[in-house]
Amino acid sequence: MDIIGPIDEAVRKNTVRRCRERGIRIPTLAEMRNPERIPASVRARLPGVGLDDVDPANLYRITWKNDPKTGLFGEGNWIEFPATLTGVRARIVGLVGRWFPTGSHKVGAGFGCLVPRLVNGSFDPTKQKAVWPSTGNYCRGGAFDCALLACDAVAILPEGMSRERFDWLRSIGAEVIATPGSESNVKEIFDKCKEIRATRPDCVIFNQFDEFGNSIWHYHQTGPFAEEVFHRVGGARARLAAFVSATGSAGTIAAGDYLRTRFPDIRIVAAEALQCPTLLENGFGEHGIEGIGDKHVPWIHNVRNTDLVCAIDDAACLALLRLFNEPEGAKFLIREGVFEDSVRALPLLGISCICNLVAAIKTASYYEMDEGDVLVIPLTDSSELYRSRLQEMREKRGDLGTDEAARIYARDLQGIGVDHLRELGYHDRKRIHNLKYFTWVEQQGKTAEDLRRLWDPDFWSAVYASADAWDRAIEAFNRETGLG
């Protein structure tokens, strides 16, 4: 598979001209993965550019290796959660997404979907608008990428998402469309996309749920970073035992596909909301774990590579959001023996990150993992994007007190069990894979033959291998702008 495909030279010339006029040099995947490859001229500029400034230099901060103290790059950012918090012997490490521009790694998924179409001329930033269907962070990342690349953005997200998302999108100049419902209402987002395709010819849809650029970006960025972190923290006798990620658009979980090529015995775990157990039970429902929209199986989810499905109660995630962010919660955890440095880091977890942490604890318990086992989880965003949710809970229930902090700690951390999960055999995976038919073939114009191809491991190998052509195309594009 060639993600770049045929090139429309006329449109590409428009894009080259736009980038030349605005001094926009596009980073390659290799530069994002290894920032030491970034040109010295770019590195010299970055300390004077704020992390969230609308400046093309921030394209180079779409990497796991930002150093928030210097404005340059380092080894990356991660948290190891102590056993006094998790209650398990295995070691759980979180990759911190807070230090991407916008405060979420979804800005990388947006880049992965947008840039191939910029460099091949299938999207014209001088005439067209980029539409970002999302349950929150992806449309924020896409709108930011558009601002850096001088494109107009249209953000689509459910009306029930946190207020911070809507406020930020409008502040950056995106057109905002709110669809009915909340986290689970992805079909309503797709319906709006269908309407836009029929009525707004100036719009191009960048659908994270079926754009392979999303999974390619994570395979080549999140996967290698997880491997590096494991080698830094693991020790000589450590095993990389699991990569645990809420599915959402299924871009992030593609990092597990990379890790399996390096650690064949790793378990790849897909987490979802218990209130909407699509993978676990072919179920449906509404839930409050913002960032993991569901009721369908994303087209880009390589289900054949998923070993365990784990459903997490949204009430537990929201209760832990309070415990991790309210003053009495921090005091209680310190009294329970959790290191103060670890407690201070807990606000780096947003709601879906807490879901990943709980799923990792369940996974460690289910497989009886010990001190030699390391589980890695992505921390997509931070609690900064959920201050309104914390305020809503305070208004409804009052400030968190010691007794309630103790109940949350006992029930939602120390009391985590091995319920609501399923280890997947061959036919379990095929069952989940086949669910794609009802969304993607019946509703979204894919074919049954397309679906059969997704079951072939060689298909995915070809998808991920297309990154080399992607980087060559970016390098050629930059040379044409005169900024290469």
C-alpha cells in the first residue's frame, strides 16, 4: 500500500507556493522520532516559540520527546506508577502526552492524516477546508495542524463534550459543528460528514477512524518511543509484557503492532467503557470516558493483533479524576505511602488515561504479572482539559473529603479485579473484525473485499512500510519550497 499514491501536480504547486510564502517546512517521520535530525535553524528558533503558539516551528514539536523546561528535546516524558498506587507487583509506565502542542498526542494523528494529502496534492489548502470528525482531541489536533500549515479547519464533535474543547477550537479560528449526543455518538458524526460531502464541495474529510495515516504515525512514533522508555526503565531481566490502550479511533493501539515486531510475546490490550462494551459484548450505550468514541470498530484497528479486551467503568475513571486532582485526594495518597513526586504527576492523566491505567492494573492481575513485567500505557492528555468536569462534580457532591478519598482509593484502585475482560482467541478476533461490516460496508461505502483484505497480516505490513515513501515525499516537497 502506498499512502502517498498518485500526485496532482497542479494542486501540489499551490501548496508548495503557500508553504514557501509562509516559511513552512514540514518535518519527516524520522525527524519526529529522532529530533536530533531536525535542522539546526529550526532548533535555534524553538526556545522562543511557546508550545501552543500558532507558529510553523511547532510542527517539530509533534514528538514524544519535547522538553517542556528548555523548549527543545530530550529523552521524552513518562511516569512509572508505584505499587502503592496500583496495588500490583508489575510495573506500569505511562507515556505522557501533555507536552505535545494542544496538550494531547492527537495532534500527531492529525498530522498523519493531513500531511500525505498536502504533499500529494489531494488537498488544496488555498481553496479547501479540512474537516476533522472527532470526539474531542483529534479535532483539536487537526485544527492546530491546519493553523500551522495555513489551512482552514472545520471541527465536528458531540455537543456533550467538555466545554474546554469548544472554547479552544473557537479561539484558534476553527469552524465548530456540534452533533447530537456525547462520547458514544460516533454515527452522528459520520452522518454529518456524509451531509458535508454532499453539500460542501470545498470540504475534505479527514476521518481518523479510517485514515491509515493515523495508525502509521503511531506505529512509527508511539511504538518506538514505548520501546525506548522500556529499555530505560526495565533493567536487564525485565519483560515488556503488555501495551494497553483504549481503542478510540484505534490509531494509538497501532503502537502495539510495532512493539510486537520487537517483542513477540507482548500482549496488546484494547480498553473500552463498560457502559458501551462494543468489543467485549457487541454492546452499546453511553459513557463518560471522553476521548474513546465507540459503538463501532474502527476501520484502522488491526483486530487480529489484539490479545485482550478490557471494559472499564466510567464512574471509576471519574472518581479517580477527583482523587488525582483535588487537594484532599493528594494528601490521602501521600498518607497511604504513595511518593509525593508520583502524586504531583497524577494531574498529567486525563479521563481516558485513567481508563488505560485501570485496564493495565486489570491486565497485570489477570496474567499474574510480577516485578519483571513492564506494562506501557499512553497518557493521551491531562486533567487540564477536564477542569469543567471536576467543577461539575464539586458542585454536585461538594469538595472531596478524607472519607470519600478513602472510599475511592479502596474501591477504584485497591479493589480492581479481573472482571469484564476477555482473552481473545482466533475466532474471537474474527468476530470483532466482522463487526466492521455493519459500519464500514453497509454505511460508509467500503466493500466486503476491502474488509477481507484487512484480515491479512501482509496488508498491515505494507501499510506500515509506506512510511518510507511518506518521508521521501516530504523531503521532495521541502526541496521544492526551497526550505529543504
